[in-house]
Amino acid sequence: MGAISVGIAAPSLSKGETFAPPYKTRKQILTTDIVVVGGGTAGTIAAIQAGRAGRKTVLIESGSQLGGTTTIGGVSFPGIFFAWGKQVIGGIGWELVQEAVALNDDTLPNFSIPHGRQHWRHQVRLNGHLYAMLAEEKALEAGVDIRYYETPLKITFRKNNWEIETVGKGVHSTIVCNQLIDCTGNALPAAMAGYDVLREEEIQPGTLMFKLDGYDLQTLDQELIKQRYKEALDKGEFTREEFRGNIMGLLSSRGDNIQHIMGADSTTSETHTLANIHGRKSLLRHLRFLRTLPGCEKTKLVDMQTETATRETFRIDGHYKITHEDYVTGKLFDDAVSYSYYPIDLHDAHGVIPDHLQEGVVASVPLRALVPKKSRNFIVAGRCLSSDRLANSALRVQASCMGMGQAAGAAAALANIQNISPLEVPLKELRQLIESHGGIVPA
């Protein structure tokens, strides 16, 4: 009777429904030529370049799509690719940008017209969602094995190969490779591998990109709004740094790149969580405040990125550190592998006042700045390259990171083929490989 009663009480299964086995994490060992950690601006290009050079490449990305700052961060206006009427950054990154612009029927800026002190006139506005899909398509076409939702746990150099232990949803992998490229932006793999990294005690603020609507800027009583905001600041309801103390700047820009999140740090999941929370809390407080103002009662949030974009974390201690003087004088290095063109752009609690380069000046990036001291079979690309803080504030922008990413991918590919380290790759061969894929090499 007991058995019968249990059977009667048990719920019946729906058609095709079965009990699942207990959850288990699948462990696996993978072997490849090159691993790129970080699928952001630089890492996407590095992986595509390595794949197009015929190397078996794995791309590890902790998020859900490629593109980093351009896509997840929402800064969908990469630049700058042209300097003084001449293109200085091309290759795979420029290929992606052009295709994203064409597929969305957007238009490129007229690069023949000098941007003067309004450098944003030469930034390319594009659809970040399209860019992410195109980047993924090109990576897959290049044979890249994309592994989303995975992050490194341990990195070990053994017998001239790297072993990268990663964890993701339901998987625990050990990936063995010959060459490792760190494109995380925060130099996490470099630190995990035991190489020195550095940063300032105070880092640049981050920005949560968003868009507002629902008001007519031309009909607003600006003086009243400024006074009401000043009163709120004086009461401590807001801090001046959040929107640079400029409520009309927030309203006129309708969001975009105006917010500042002090201390925003993407180094760990905990610090990145705090950056995201602080950005959203600040935006929500301001949205509620705006809706109390005459003419702004219907202000609404029409778009918001899922993550705060960060500007500064850790940098490697490389064989050469690019200095502010190097950058603003356009020093041409013997081992230069890419260009960088952007104003010195250091954000702080007061905002940012770009320091533009003198006419004709274009900075270059030496291969030595992409390689940590005492490293083997290891190279970086993106904002974690070896540079001082002021130089890094310009080097970190997307076009420059694309150029570095292509150079790093090419260097790792040749190093793998020749069984050497990236710094040992013959420069002539490296430059030829970059140029054969459309890249522009300093000369």
C-alpha cells in the first residue's frame, strides 16, 4: 500500500520530459597555438589577425560579445584613424568600422577637413550592435574559437608553453598554447603570470553611457534649473563630480559621454560591480530630480549600457615605457609597429580639457612597450601597454588599440611559427605581415 500511495502522490512527467542528471562541471584540456584573453577593442583585432595568419587561435571573453568599449561600453564613436589629412591607422579595425558604417547607411567624417580643437569631428559614429556582430563574424571566419563567459583562474609557463586554467558556465578548462596575448585592459593575465604591473593611486573616472529624451531643450528655464541643481548640490543630494556640476550639460547632451564615476575600476568582479552600481544609482537619482523640474516632467531614459566603461586600470612594466614627452613630440621608435593619434585626454574630478598635439605630430608605439620585462611568449595590446599615465590617456582610445591589437596578433603568429618570443621576431617580417593585412606601419 505504501508503494502504491507514493506512486499516486508523485507528479507525472509531461510528454518528452525526463529527470536531468545532477549538475556537473565539465573538465577539459584544449591545445592551440595562440590564446587571446579579452575580446575588447584590441583583443578582437589581435585574434582575427592571428587567425588570418593561419594560427589556431582561442579568444577568451568574460562577457557576452566582442568589441569592449565600442560595444559593451557604448562608446560607439571610435577614433581617430586620420591625422593631418593622412590615414595613420588602418587594417582589420578600419575594415570593421567601414563595414559597420556601410551596413547602417551611416557616413564617415570628411577627414580632409582639419578637426582643429574639436577632435570629435573625426570620430566615426557607428552602430555598436552591428559592430559586435561583424566582429564576431570575422573572428569565426578567421577560425577563431570564441569562448564567451570564461575567465582565467591560473596561468603557468611550462616547457615553452602557457597553460591557462579558465572557468565558465559549466566548464573548467585548461588551455595549452605557445603564445599568449593579454588584451584585458587591466593586465590581469600579466599579473597572474607573475609580471610586474603598475597603476596610480587615483585612477580616471569611468562613464556609464545612456540617452535621455522627453523634453524640449529650447523651452527650458535654464537659470531656474541651474539654481535648483545648485541647491541640491549644496544639500549634498548630489556630488559635483557626477556630472561635472553641469546640469545643463547633461540636458543638452542628453547623456552620452558626460557622466563621471569616480574611482571606476574594472580590475575585479567586485570593483567592476561597484562601478556599475554607482553609475546606475547616480543616473537614477538625477533622472528623478530632472522630472521635478519645469519642462522636464516627462524626461525618460531611452537607452543605457549594461556596463560602466572604465578608462584606467593596470599597465605592464614593459621593456620600454612610452612617456608623455615621447607621445607629444611624435617620437618614431626603431621598433615602431603602429601609430596612435589622439589628444592627451586625462579625466579627473573637474572633467577633462584635451591637450591637442601640435600640427604634424603623430605618436608611434614600439614593440618593446607591448612586452613585459622577463617574459617569454607573451605580449599585450590595448590600454595595459607600458606607458606613463599621461601618454596612456591618449594611447587607450579605440583606433590606437586596434593598431596595437593587429601588431600583437601578427607578432604572436610569427613567434609561434618560428618558435621564438615576440621580441625576437624580425621586424621586417612583422611589418610585412601587418601591411599584408592592410595595417599601417610607422616609417
